[in-house]
Amino acid sequence: MIMKENNKPEVLAPAGGTESIYAAVRCGADGIYVGGKSFSARANAVNFSYDELKAAAEYCHIHGVKLYRAMNVAVLDSEAEEFYDEVKRSAEVGIDGLIVQDLGGLLIARAAVPDMPLHGSTQMTVHTPLGAEFAKKLGICRIVPARELTLDEIRKICETGMETEVFVHGAQCMCLSGQCYMSAVIGSRSANRGQCAQACRLPFSAVGKPAEEYALSLKDMSLVRHVDELCDIGCASFKIEGRMKRPEYVAAAVTALRNAVDGTGDTDADMKRLEAVFSRSGFTDGYLMNRRGADMFGYRRKEDVVSADGVLSELAALYAKEKKTSAADFVFTARRNEPSVLEFSFDNGNAVGKIEGKIPEEAKNRSLSEEDVTKQLSKLGDTRFYLNSVECHIDEGVMLPASELNRMRREAVSMGDEAILHENTPAYHISENELEKINAPKRFGRIDFRAAVSDISVLRTLEGSVSMFVVPIKLCEELEERYIDKAIVRLPDFVSDEERLLSQLKMLREKGFVHFMCGNLTHMGVLSQLEGIKLHGGTGMNITNSYSVKQCENMGFADITASFELKEAQINGLKSNIPVGVFAYGRLPLMVVRNCPVRAVTGCGKCTGCLTDRTGRSFPVKCDNREYSVIYNSDILDISDKLEGFSGADFAYLDMQGLSADEALGVTKRFFTGGKPHGTFTRGLYYRGIY
């Protein structure tokens, strides 16, 4: 585990621009994460050009701070070579690690810079120990687990030995990261592409009428008061959210967290200042403390906005000047007829050297004194150094101009910075090759159909019409033996009890079930414990490029379903040696949430089963045993008359959950004939695409 020498977790700050870099470093951050001009999950932040990234890396490394680059977006085939080049450019400037989401991006990054540390973004949806262990097998050295986890769930992940970076302050998405498609489906702005429009901050109602409340807006999380508990369980890094926020926010958050980790400062005062600079009706620690409910929800009120005015100048003062954090020790020697010498030691001996100066002159008036030397060497100005000691060896009756002493001091400081920069800047093996293209044979043949069902009567009705069924675990108990070899077992979207789930899956395996659907890396971790199974990749894997398909092939997948955020042409262009499916019918899952927004308002007894937005559209909400809920799109996606255009698809995924047997059979027949959809429907993103 990479932890500081004093075994304190890393304080990791966000920076959307250069001012935030200064704020983070000067207020005590150990690490900073930033985005470049491309492939950043915060595309609307200022972000950093190549030259700005290089300057930021140098500034951070001189100050002993690590700099990570977030390239945590879903990558398209058309962007693969650019992604490859950007990884190499990141290595050239000395980035300390890359934060990635895309499975194909992992392959590309490893090909570009084999020894670059890769961190798994929270958008990889890792939220269990086995998920973390599987991520390690993919070459990931640190993971950022889901924000929805309790203290005990985080502890179990830490116990795997995987370096764990935990969000401790900042905005909290309503949805499990990596599984949110609401912004994309509603407005073509994909959260998985860094373009989230924050649809969850818009009015939504849970009582069946046009929205008058903010049923999807969670308060910002703050776990500053739980730092000791998180330290005790072995967290390696404490992450602050906020690359879109102002430098004063960064200063407030870093200061509060630095004080909490070091056991200094006034936590109450720090929290008051944090709440003033940015909050949504206060903060919450609901997930960590396993207290999910209405208290976790909040929105940005007028009083929240104006409260920042009173603290901004105070916070700006925290990072206005360089902090004197590094000791400077000098030994100055001035002998007759010999060049003067200034020996230096910075950072307790981490940077040492000497500067040769002019030969001292004979003094005409007064001789050079130790006080004269100390006065000039103490002029360290706006640098991070403070004068710790000066030792002088000066012959009587010699003189050296103050300008020469100043030159020697400036050169010593410059050499010290260069030595520390060299020491703290990683050197990588950067590939000189071009990115290897993915080649795969063109697929031919009649398209198959797969139906996701939740009712045994629907399954029986569709027998003979579809090639395979996707079924939840609870339905497996009702299946006759003749259906087992056609059943793909679907795992819960959120795994709250990994041991129980693994036990259930092992029992199903003993009964003869072979096919299992994998929707994220957590699923992959669990399923890797089973032998002799066939893996089928679901849409939650976010397969948007041929390199992700290749990664799935390497992981042993029998087939994958392409992301429904892709356009028709992009799906057709995927290169694959395994069958590729397309989500062809059903309500698209927009969010997976651990804190049910309906239950928070009405309670389970009066559940309306839907959310209503400000236009009156209803979004069904389905609860899974009160462990998590899924929010679905208001309209059904249907491409029954367009399926022929998906020449790159080998099977069509039809989500029949919630349909009667007759309705499901009617949908299937319509797909067979290419008939037009009925009623209100959507084509999803297949023709309008995403940003």
C-alpha cells in the first residue's frame, strides 16, 4: 500500500485549473487529480493543456505532491489513437498515475506506457472485495470504490490489500457511478463521457404529480468527522470531489481534511467554513453510517449560495503566498585567493550541492561578516524554503558584494528545486510503437433474440421464439430443468452482500446453470469464483469501443451487449471475435440508486413506484428487496422496424420485464416481421448520439 512515510493516508485534492493547484498545495494536499483538455470526466472544468499540465506537474513535484490525471471516460473507437497518444504525453510530463474507467482504455494505456500506475475510477462500479481483487488482476493498483458504501464495506475492501481511495467530501451523485444514463438519455449529455448535465439536480416528485421537490438531489457528503475511523480501517487516500469548484472551496476542503488527518485545528470551525463555501442544505454521512433515508436529500438554497460571500476572502488568504515548509541549511566559505563556496542542503538533506562564487576581494572599509551573509541568504522570498541554519568560514579582511551572495543563493535554490524535481518525477518506459489495431472477422448470420423476463408465464410463452432468457436469481428457483441451459442468470445491479450472492450462485451452478450475465467489475469478481461458466456482458459494462470488446474476450466472455449510448453506426463498427448484442426493446435503466427516492418521501407502504419530472413525465422506479432501486426511462425504447440497420449486431436484447405474456409475445412477433412500434416510444441514442 502506497502511504506516506508517517503512515497517514494521502489527502487528495481536485483541481480544475492552476489557481486550484496553488490552493491545494499551499493548504497541505499530498496529491492532486486533474483533467486534460480531452478524456476528462469533468469536461466542463477549465482543465489543463499539455503545457499547463507540464507546469502543474513540475510545481507539484517540487513541493513533494503527487499529480494524477483523470482519463476516466468511456472511449470511442474514433478516439482510441488520441487516447493512446494522451497517455504517452501524460507520461512525458511525469504524471504519477492515470485514473481510468474504460476497459479498453486500460488495454490502450498499458500498451502506451507499460509501467504507468493505473487507478480504477469510481465509474468502474467496484464496490466489493472480490471486485477489488479482480481489478488488481487487470493491472489496476488503486481503486476508488462506490460512494454508497458503509464503513464496514469499505473496511472489507481495504483488507484485500488493494490500495483504496475513498471519497470523503464533496458532491454525491444519486446514482451508482458508471451506471447513470439519465443525462445522456434525456439530453444526450453522457455522464460516462464527462458531459453530465446533473439531471438529478432538477425537480422530481415522488408523489405522482409534476415535480415540486428535488427527489433525486442528495446533500454533499462530508466524512471529515470520521477520518479517524477511516484511517483505522486502512484507507490509503482521502479524496475530495470538486474539479468544477472554485479555488477557495479547494482551500477550505484541503485545510479541513489536513487538520483532521494530522489531528490539528478546530474541526467545528473547519466544517462551518466548508458549509459556508458550498453545501446543499448541509452535509450527510448517511451511506458511511448506514443511515439511508430522507435526511440525505437536499438542494442548493438561496442561503447556501450567499453564505460563501463571507468566507471567500478569508479562504483566498490561505493560499495567497507560498508556505515555508522546507528547511534551508547553508555553509558559506570565503578564503583569500580562492573562489567563494556556498554549500546547501534542502529538505533535510534531500537536495544537497554547492555553488562556486567569485574570489573575495580585500576589504577597503569593513570586512564581510557572518551577519552580512546571513542577511542575504535569508532573502528566500516567495519560495517554499525558510532559513534553518547558516555556518560561515570567512577570512579576516575579505569582502564579497551582496549581489554575488544573492546570485549564489538564487542558484542554490534553483539547483535544489531541480534536484527535488528530478527525485519526485517518475520516469516511464514509453512505447515507440503505434497503437495496434483491432482486427476481427466480419460477422454474418441471422440475428438472435434474447428476452429478459421476470415472470415464469412470460418465459413459457416465449419458448421457441427467443434463443435465450435473461432471468433474475429469484426466478431461477421456478425454472423447469429444460430451461436451465437457455437461462442467463442476471446478478443484482448493486451487491450488498457478496458472500450471500456467491453462495446463491454456487448453488445455481450445482443445479446446472452455466450462463451468467456480468454488468460491472464487481460482478466479474464474484463470477470469477465459479468454474465452467459462460459469461455474457451486459450494458452496464459500458462497452463503447473495440478495445473494450477485446478486454472482455481476454476476460473470457462468450458475448457482450454494446452500450446503448452508442449510435447505430458505432455499434456496427465494433471489431469483435465474440457475438455483439444491441438493446433493442424495453425501458432503459437510467439510474441504480442505493437510497430509494420514493421511499424517502412516501415510505414503502405508500410507494407510488415512479418519479415525475417538471414536465409531467413519469419514470418508473423498481425496488430490489429494499437493497437498491432502479429508475427507468419514461418511454420504452423500440427499434423493431430498424433492427435491420444494425448489421454489426448478432443478437437483440428485448427487456420484457413488466409485460404480460400476450404483450411480450406481440413484441417478439413484431420484431420478427420488422413491424413499426406501437404507442409512445423512443429510439434512444442510436440516431441522435451523445456529447
